[in-house]
Amino acid sequence: MSDLKTYQMYIGDGFVDPAGGEWFESFDPYAGKPWARIPRGTAEDVERAVEAAHAAFTEGDWPKLNATQRGALLRKLGDLIAEHAEALAEIEVRDNGKLIAEMGGQLRYVPQWYYYFGGLADKIEGSVIPTDKAQVFNFTRHEPLGVVAAITPWNSPLLLASWKLAPALAAGNTVVLKPSEFTSASALEFVKLVEQAGFPPGVVNVVTGFGKDVGAPLVEHAKVAKVAFTGGELSGQKVYETAAKGLKKVSLELGGKSPNIVFDDANLDNAVKGAISGIFAATGQTCIAGSRLLVQESIHNEFVERLVAFAKTARMGNPMSLETQVGPVTTMPQYEKILGFMEIAKGEGAKVALGGGKASRPECGDGWFVEPTIFTGVHNEMRIAQEEVFGPVLSVIPFRDEEDAVRIGNGVLYGLAAGVWTQNMRRAITMSERLQAGTVWVNMYRAVSYTSPFGGYKRSGLGRENGQDAIYEYLQTKSVWINLAEEIPNPFVMG
Ligand code: NAD
């Protein structure tokens, strides 16, 4: 018998064993060892979960609640998450190796999604339409879609799940959440709070397992009305293809290769800090990483020198320590991918200004650590500048002027985010208009909020999360026509 913590899935009104009776191990990336057993779901579990969610959508207490009551439940859930933020953050750090300093803050912030969308639940108003037809009354209602499949990655498990759950539930849908196979534990702890808040059975279900075993049948299931996905581009394409066969609604938050652009008129102290947080925060494992640092030629050498000096101060080690500034990589495949990209960059002729390999500092123990890495001499056509690494690997690319910065900045397939560092107001506004990205930060980097729309241009995704409009990703509009005429004209007489 294993002494690892063993989880169950959450389907309908409680925790259940996986139908196939199998579990897999979840690893602590700092220890490099397994710490928990996660149920290995199959299509049978998906079937049970979707049926439970569908039943909860069509009958029972959930559809009977009015929007204000739904909002109150969401706010209660927010309160419970706030109460348990520390414990949830510790589980996430154990499972994904991100810093307790970051995850603690993140989990204390997550309740805001439930407060915000809980507050929005009873403010979704239809319209009375002034139509061109005589003697009719025409109005619109916004109605929920049904069962939402929420599929999430490993880098910010509960935050990214909440970006989907809060608007989906506020709109009156039910949800089957499928967390990443690398970081499933926190979702299984979180769902206890959903139950405690008083959500009716089947409104939120959590199925765990691998993408092909659980994610794919979930997307395919005929009773799933909408798929909200965050993850890599290739999985996103598969999800989109499968969802297309069932003509389902889809939103996709995918990868990025975001430019962080420093002009020679910028406050360079701030720009250095912004470049560092853009790529080394969360060990570079964020979709919004500013992985291409575009630096104006006139300040290139001085800026790189300051950047390297600052990056060298990063303390690596145990992610549970508040002192640690760069933690391990979350998964073994990701660790190998990052090291592989470092070799690709060297092979392409990039120069190592810092790092460039695995970290063998004593404080890193047996963890999956790579050195914070800065490459110079990078051209935008190189693979290291075009492909998402999802690790602490920065490519520095020089540029001449604004025109050049726009050309290079937009010269990738992605368009998730961009940063601009300048003190010139005209330049700040012009650049924010010309950059093809769903988010542009000026003299800052990496800010997101429940209040502000987030999503990708180009291959970085479809649809938006956060902000008021996000709730419409989980609603459909019905137009209701009511005849006011006493008598309906003869249908054979046109006119
Ligand atoms: P991934 O695509 O491997 O997995 C994401 C989720 O999809 C997991 O739960 C996985 O099991 C599931 N999945 C995989 N194949 C599937 C399939 N065929 N059908 C249905 N589900 C499937 O991504 P990852 O490695 O967990 O996460 C890293 C990626 O996520 C990066 O590319 C990153 O840029 C992206 N990301 C994007 C955002 C954003 O908001 N834009 C945020 C965080 C991460």
C-alpha cells in the first residue's frame, strides 16, 4: 500500500473512485519525487460527470435559483477560498513548484473572480428591440449554454480554472473541470469548498487524468455545449477540431512569444525590473512571458549588462521558502524541453550572456532546476525567437527605431501580450495601437485582473476571459417576438 496521499474524483454529489480503478503519481518538482496519487480517469468517468452536469443543468435546484441567488453562492465560494487560500497555495506549490510567494498572493486574489462575476450574475440584462415590424413586442434574453467543459494547464491551476468557472456559473451553466494531469490536486481540494458553499450536486464536477483519455472524450461529448480551454497550441488545435465536429462553442487561451520592447528614452531601472519579471517570474512558465526582449540599438550593450547583473542576484531553491526567487520547472518533460531549446539557441548562433543549462547549485537539490538564461545575438527568424519555450529563457533582439520594433514585435505567429518601455506619450499610444496583441502594457508588465479582458490575437487564442464581456462567452441570446395585433393577416396575401 502506498503512503502517498490518494485522491478521488468529484462527480455529481461526491467523491468517487475512477471507473477504471487506476491512479497515477503526481510529482513534487522540488523534491523530484511523487507526493500524491491522482485518479486516472477514462471516457466512462467523463460520461458520468457530463451526465451529472447535464442533469444539474436541466432539473433540480440549480435552474430554479434566480440570478441573485447564484451570485450569492459564488460570493460564498469566494469567501471560502479566501479562508483556505494558504492551504490551497501550499498544495499548488507542492504540485507545480512555483513560489509560495507568488502562489500565496495568487490564491488570495482568486476570490475576486467569484466576487466580481457573482456581482455580475444579476446584471445581465436583455433589451427591448425597436423593430421595423408593426404591432410586435420584441425583446432579448441571455441564457446559459448548458454543460461547460473547462480544461486547464499546470502553470496556475486554480487561477486559470476560476477564470472559467466564475463566469460560467454566474451565467447559470454547469461545469466539468478537467485540470492538468501534472497539477490536479488543488482542483480536488477546491471542489470541497464548492460543496461547502452549497452549490447543488452536479453543478461542478472534477474529472482527472490525461488529455487523450479524459480531455478528448470530454470535448467530444454530445452533451457538452461549450469548451473553455487553456493550454498549448497543439492541444488547442485538437480541441478546436473536435469541438467543430459537434459545432460547439469554444474559447481558447493558448501560448505566446511576447515582445517586451525597451526604447532608449525609457526609465532604464524600471525597464530592467520589467524585463526580469517578464521572463523569470514563475520560472518563465507563463503564457504572457516577455520572452523576446527588444532593445533599441543605442542602449543595447548597457542594458544587457544591467540586466545580466540584476538576473545574477536571483536566489534559487525551495519554492516553499519566502526567500526563493526562482523555483524549479514544473514537469520533467518541460525541464527537458527547456534544456533542448537552450541547445537549439546555441546551435543557431545565439550567445549565452547568462545561464544556458541546468542549475547545479547546492540549494537546488534533486529538483528540476534550470539556470535563468539570457541569449544575445538573437535574430527574430531563429527558432528561439519564434517558438514558445515556457521557461526562464530570454532572447535579446536589437532594433533600430519604432518601425523596426513594430515589425519585429509583430513578427511571430502569436499575439498574446506585449510590453513597451518609453517616456514618450505619443510613442506609447502609437505602439499600443500597432502591436498585434490582446494585452499591451506600457511601463509595466505582467498585470492581469478580473476586471480587464484577457486573450490572444492571432494564434494565441479565441475569445476573451475576465472583464464584463467574458460572461457572454457563456451565454446565448434569445430573441422573443410577441404579436400585439388582435388579428393575424391572411398568410396567402403578401404585402
Ligand atoms: P497542454 O496543452 O499540454 O495541456 C492543457 C490541458 O489540456 C491539460 O489539462 C491536458 O490534459 C489537456 N489536453 C491535452 N490534450 C488534449 C486533447 N486532445 N483534448 C482535450 N484536452 C487535452 O498545456 P500545458 O503544457 O498544460 O500548459 C502549457 C501551455 O499552456 C503553454 O503553451 C502556455 O502558453 C499555455 N497557457 C496559456 C495561457 C493563456 O491564458 N493564454 C495561460 C497559461 C498557459
